[in-house]
Amino acid sequence: MPGIEGKVVVITGASSGIGEAAARLLSRRGARVVVGARRTDRLEKLASAIRAEGGTVEHRAVDVTKRQDVADFVDFARATFGRVDVIVNNAGVMPLSPLSSLKIEEWDRMIDVNIRGVLHGIAAGLPIMKAQGHGHFVNVSSIGGHMVVPTAAVYCATKFAVWAISDGLRQESTDLRVTVISPGVTESELAETITDDSARQAMKEFRKTAISADAVARAIAFAIEQPDDVDVSEIVVRPTASPH
């Protein structure tokens, strides 16, 4: 099924930022979107806005750190629309801090959301897509999956992991497509999870050149709309004015 129209697209982390922007854009282009996040009030507002524009959308609460939650979410999409064409593993957190701050609970949270969350999405969707004989995983990494900067060691490690897992899946799956989206600094709520004062201030400076979440959504749409025999393996999208 080339293009976007009619495809069933499942999106995690859809209550704000890139996930929300992707849901809005893909629904405008005819996709049937299923959006998930922990903040159901945000999901309800998003679904109402999409329906007001004539789009097709369903929503469900999901915590990507819980394997059964993600499995139920993806099964809900299949039960609703009969199949699952694309899973956008987008949910992520970014509480940056120097390693010396020993914010171990924040390290664990990044590992759980950024790595396990992607793995849970793959585990939920892979059997369905294999049975269908087609499918597409779009995993959101980061420019931090290509470089490391101070205060971001653990965050970057999780995003390197997303790239590694995705490429391994791509190599193992000649009947499926796998895309890594690696955004540079982007307008989102991720910086609000930073509790370390020095890291928070540095991120404020870094974000002065941020691109919109819509720019990343367009990159996701580009990967999805390609013909089925074309796998856009990775897209790096960042501000023109940013060196990183």
C-alpha cells in the first residue's frame, strides 16, 4: 500500500510534541491514526481536533514502560481497524544531568522509556506485521544517537540504542520497513523533565534555534509515503542554524 492514505498508523507519546504533530499531519493525509500516551486529557483534545478536520482517529492510554500496556494498545488498533501498517515509537524523556549528579532514578527512567518503550512497541507489532506480510516501524531517536555532549551521556546512550535496535531489526526483516528519525533540537516538552539546573540552563540556550515539531512530522510522513519497496532507513533533521 504505497502512500499514506488509508494506512493504520499507531503513535506513542502522542500527547504533545513530535507525536502530536505527526498524528495531525498523517491524519490530514488520510491515515487512520491511533494515538497513545499517559495523559488521556491531552489525547482527547487531540482526537477531537483531528475529527473536527475530518480525520479518523482513536486514542487509548498507554505507558510504554509496561509491556502489556503496549501490547494491548497495538491490539486495540488492530481490533479497531483490522490491521497495523505503521508503528511510530516516539515516546521519550530527556532529564539531562552530569553523571556526577548521580541522578540514578532519572537514568533508569530514560532506559525504561527510551529503550524498553521502543522494544515493547516492536514486540507488540512484529508478530502482527509478520502475519500481514508487511509493516513499518518508525523509531524516533535523536541527533544524540550520533554524538555525545556533557550532561547527555545516558540520554545519548539510549538514543544510540534506538539506532542499533532499529538497524538490527531492519537487517532481520526483509519483508518490513524500519526507519530511524533523528531530530536535532526541536520544540517540545522534553526539556521540562530536566531537574539539573546547569543542564536546564544549557538547554535553554541550545533551544534558541529549535525547529518545530511539524518539521519532524514531515520527515516521518516522507518515510511512510514511499513505495513499499523503498525503505528510508534514517532521516536526520535539524535546524539550519545549529552546528549539532
